[in-house]
Amino acid sequence: MKKSLLLLLLLPGPPLRISAPPELAPVQKKLEAIDPRRFSDIAQTVGLAVPGPPIHVILAPETSDVAHQMDPWIAGFASNGPGESEMVVLFPARTPSYPNGSLEDVLRHEVAHILIGRASAQRPIPRWFNEGLAMSVERGWRLQDEGQLIYQLAVGSRTSLDTLDRMFGGEQPEVTRAYALSGALVHDLLQRHGAKTGARILSRMNDGASFEHAFTETVGISPDDAEAEFWQRQYTWAAWLPTLTSTTTLWLAVTALALLAIVRRVMKNRAIEKKWLDEEAVESRDEGENVPPS
């Protein structure tokens, strides 16, 4: 395992060619200082032994035309579709929203999209799988993702794969839900079928298979069946959410905590009283020993 980790650290990541206007030069220098090997894990996870040519990264100010065309919560995007030039566009002035927490997170996420496209020979990939896999290879599964999943299960019903894809083009709450559920679906897939499942799917696509065929051949079931199984597993425990979050349950929890505090206070008081009694007994014994005989 240590040998594999050392090999991964020595492998080169995809070279980045960053361009920016003068006002964003400090951000450009900061991103250029990132060791390219910090991106090598992404290339390896999607199945690319050689990451390929440099990736053009453009830092765009809020005054640019491209910034005006994008919703204000979008901190970056990747362009690598059929017939498009490969590039990543970042908006450093914007605060990254879920699933990213920093500008470097956004950069890793969009680089992941570029490398996923290369690994699949730019064949069409459903948005839910593309985004979910990018989240997984970019940073893994975090506590924040678990929290988002629990919230989305509590406030919404089952969402189909086609609906997930459409939600990525909606308003910010829909986009957040799409990211949370897509990330959970792919995380569940990698957990159940192995960390290299995504790479094997992309490899089959690189050989000419469609996503549907590559997925089914790799996983053993169709994407729709995998989605149905995912929701079935979520419903097994999510059915308890209304009970766990009900007013009655919350009051019971508060009452239990209050009773626990009372019990602990009583026990503490008894311990103090016992200590006082023991000290008084010692003092009385000492006084009896020091009384002179009559």
C-alpha cells in the first residue's frame, strides 16, 4: 500500500496552462504554485496512466462576457464536449457553493471533468454520472455530503436519473439537490462495486461502448436498476427521518437530556456529601485521640 501511494505521488499530473487578466494575476500565481502531482490522483482514478496534453485554465473577472452569461452561484465550469476546445473557466471573485468549498476545489472538480472526458474518448455521459464521479475523484465523500444527502432525503421524494440530469439546469436549490443525489449515487456505486468501477466504465466507453452498455457490463445491472436499488437502500433508514425529526421526538430528547443532567447532579451532590461526612468522621476521630485523659 505504501509503495502504491509513493508511486502515485511520483506520477505527473495534468499540466495546467493558466491565463488571467492583470487584476487576477495574484490568483494566477497562487494556482500556478500548486504542484501538478496533486492532480495525478484524479488521472489515476479515472483510468488515465498518461493524463494527456496541458489543460487551459482561464481566470475570468466579473466584468467579462462569460461571467455575465453564467448564474452567479457558478464558480467555474469545464468545456470539453464534442467539437469544443478543452478548457476550464474559473470565476475567482465568486464564493464557491456546494459541492466545492474553495477555488482549488473548483479547479480540481473541473479538471476531473476534463480527464473524465479524455478517459471516455469524449463519448456522451449522463450528467448525474459525470458530476458524481467528478465529486468522488476530486475529493471523496465528506461529512458535508452525508449531511446534504440526509437533508435531501428528508425534504424530497425519489428522483429519477433523467430528472437529476434536468435539475442541473435549474435554479440553485435544484442544482444543489442534483449534486447531492448524484454524488451519493456514484459514491454508493463505488462502495459496492469497487473504487475502480468508474475507471472500468470509462475504459469500455473509450473502446467504443455507449455509457448504458459500459455501465451494465461493468456493474452487472442497468443504470436504472442501480438507481432503484440505491433508493431502496435509502428508504430502509430514511423512513425513520419523520419520526426522528418530529416535535415529539425532539421533546423526548430534551426531556431525556434534562433528566440525565438531574441524575448527574444528584450523584455529584451525594459524592460531595459523602466526602464531607468522611472528613467529619476523620476530624472527630482525630479530636477523640487528642483529648487528654482525665
